[in-house]
Amino acid sequence: MSKGWSWHATWQICDAGLMPNPHTNALDGSAGADHFGQNWEYIRACFIVKENIDRVPDIDDTMKAYVKAEATALIAYRYMGMFYRYGGVPIVTQSFLPEDDLEIPRASLQETLDYTLELMEEALLTLPDSWANIGGNGVYVGRLTRGAVLAMKARLLMFAARPLFNSATPYLSFDDPANNNLICFGSADPTRWQAAIAANEAVLTWANANGYALINTGGAGVGQPNPNAADDYGTATSVLNNKEVILAYKLNEGYNQLSRYYNTSGNYPDSDNRSDSGQSGILTNILEYYYDQNGNDMDWPKIGESSPRPAQNWLNNIDKVEARFRMDICAIGVGSLSNPGISTWQNTGWGRRLVNLEINDGPSSNSFPEASQVGYGAGPSTKFYYKAGSRLWFEPPLFRLAETYLNLAEAYNEAGDPTNALKNLNMVHNRAGLPAITTTDQEELRKRIWREKALEYFHENHRYYDVKHWKHPEIATNIHGGQKRELQFRVTANSGSADALIEYWDANAYVTYWHPKMFLEPFL
């Protein structure tokens, strides 16, 4: 997405990179993708619960054991996140008292991995497979299950197997090479991919035994394009408590903080408060990943074309693009397929009110081939609100089975097993309504898996970390760093309606900073 306004940390990161201290215009936090210090606050809170719940008189022993296991799993969740953000971090095994020694050094990468796995195994011994029949009336649905911890373990071992850590040499060397084990295992061990395969297969085994499954209702058969692609993908990412989501970020209905995920001045479904697309438009860099409905590359405008393309070309392309795009993005002049039947989401409503949807508009063709505006691109995101009705909050998935299948595709391919890689890749690719991928060349298949993950996980907090741990060859030139491009539209008036569009083109918008030091997040 676009880098935001000039006072946003994202803008500063694009211009100057990650840093452990707040940027000059920030009051708190850091210019990274995580608040390092908060991890220890939450870990301490979990240890306090775990260490003291036996003192509570009015909770039975079974529930106490569940809560201890949940606290343990939540500590493991924090360590999982720190592992792939920072590498080796201090290992904390209890809540501290004032007289305790708090100067705990960073553990090695291997020690951090081992401790996180130890926590996960401890939690797996006690957590239930389901909370549906515990407490009555489903009041505990959404809490951590064994499946959620198995999914954590699977993700953790994927990051352990990828080349950023799974290497004989670190991406950057410390002044004292003895510290390199904080960010590198010191060996490229192919058995780490086998461990990742086993962990992800365990998630599928658990899912099959407990009523979870990849949502594909089209009835076309394995390996065939799903005719219900839009509905199934929208359901999997958006409908609460659907059978594909193992764990979601649960949110109280009256608490709309996550509306800020999209825009600080309002949230998408509430058209009365929605006044712009929040400098959060999709870049051409990612737009180009989406397939057409036949699984082919789309033909979008390119830098260097001699003239703009007519608006009808844009409208025709939107008719051809795959279903996930129509769920993910409110396309300029067309809208989104998300949340059907809600009046504020229709052509004159949410996301593209005729006079208020902001677009990169050039008042005349004289601005071609330049970018007259940046920030709005091909349109803002509409993901997570399918069939939301008038619901203003959303519950972003933390773990859903599409990740498991694509993890298996990646791991089997790296392990030299293209047959199983394709089988798992096409479970997701076919669900998206696309014909099966057939290449068995490892490098080509790797690129197709990377692309599938970019699309399926759009806005789900995967790609930022995935491309770092893959050491993606385009990370410095087209993903985290490099030239960013945005579509520009010439219109008859200040309007995002289809009949106001005249022509459009792609333009260089801005360049983002990249340095190898940014493979991991900074912290003090």
C-alpha cells in the first residue's frame, strides 16, 4: 500500500529506513514494525497469571489447567513473533521481583527457537481441541486451542527453515563474530524443511479431526477452478468463526480501534464518517501480481508507454481480474464485491461516493506520464468485511488453513518434492477460481508460491516478514525498497465514478529506502 502521509511513521520508514528510536515527528513507539518493549509487558502478565491462578478459590482445577496452558501458549506466541522479527532474544522463564537480576543477555537463535518450542509443547499437553462445549453456550469460542498452538509451531519452523536464518553465514556480521549466532544458525540444514513439513502436516491432521477445512464450496473437484471463488475467499477471510480460521483477533463489538487499520479519520463501512481513502491505495507493484480469471498475467499500463490508456481498458480489466482482487480492493470507478446488499457499499456509497472517493487524478493529460498525486493507487482495501452487514469492527485471521497449505507447498518444494508442493499450492490456487499450476521446476515453482502467498495473504501481516526471510531477490528493488508505482486517472470532474473516468496510466510515485540491516527489526 502507499506510504501514507508525511507525519506517519510509514512515510519516515520509506524515506529513511527502520530505526529503534521514534522518528523526529513521533511522540512514542519506534520506527519499526513492532514495539519491542511491549513483548516483555505481556510475557510478564502471562507469567503472573500462570504463577498465581492456583490461589483463586472459585475456579475448578480443569479450568485452571486450561488457563495455565493458555498463558504458556501466549508467551510462546510472543516468542514466535520476536524470533522472526529480531532473531535471538533474552529468555525469560518467570515474572520478576525487584530484587531479581534483570540483566539477561540475548540468547542465541537456536536457544530462542528451542525455548519457544518447549513452551508450545507444554501448552499442547493441556489445551482443548475446542471450547465449544466448555462453559456453556459457546461463551469461550475463540480462545486458544491445540490447533492454534500447532499452527504457531508450524509458522515458527517455517521461519527457522528459510534462508535468512538457515545459513552458514549471517546476512550481516557482528563486529564480534561470536555474536553471529544471534541472527544465524551457522549452517544450512535441509532437515529444517522436513521439520516444517511435519509441523504443518500436523496442523492438517488436527484440522481434519476437528471440523476445520479450506473453504471450497464450488464442487468442481480437486484440481479444478472453483466457481464460487469470490464467496469462498470472502467467507474465509471475513465471516466470523468460519471453519477455515483456526485463530482470529477477537474484538468487542463496541471497540472500533481496528477501524484505524484502514484510516485514522473513519472506517470503511460507516459512510457517514468516511471521507477519503486514507493514503492507503494499492500500488501497481502489487496490483501486477493478481491473475486474470484464467490464471494469466493481467495487462496493466506500464512505465514508458507512449500515451495513456482509455478508461474502458481499466473497466474491462476489472471485469477480467481474479476474484480475490474484487474482494480485496475497492477498484476506482467500479467498487468492491465485498459486503453485498449494504447500501453504503454500493456504487454511490461506501468506498466510492461519487464526489468523495479520492483518486490519483490528473486534471488534464498534460500530467502524463508523471504522477500528479500519490497515495490512492488502484483503490483502497476492502478485505475482512465480506458479509459484514452493518458491523463496523472486523476480526483479522491470525491463523487460517490457507497458510498451512501454502507453507506445505513451500516446504515440499524446498525439500525437492514438486508433486506434494503442487498438490498443496493448487488447493489454494484452485479455490481462488484459477486453473492448476503445473510447473515442476523448483525455481519457477518457488516464484509461483511466493506470488500465491502475496495474493492470498494480502493485508494479513505475512509478506513483510516472508520476503525478508526468503531473502527475496526483489526486496531492494520492488518490494521493501525501490521504485513504487501508482495508477493515475484523468477524470471529467472530482469524481471516482466510472462515467467520469477518461484515461489512466502508470507513473513512478516515490522511491523507498532499503538496507540489508533491515532484514530484522531494530531494538534497544
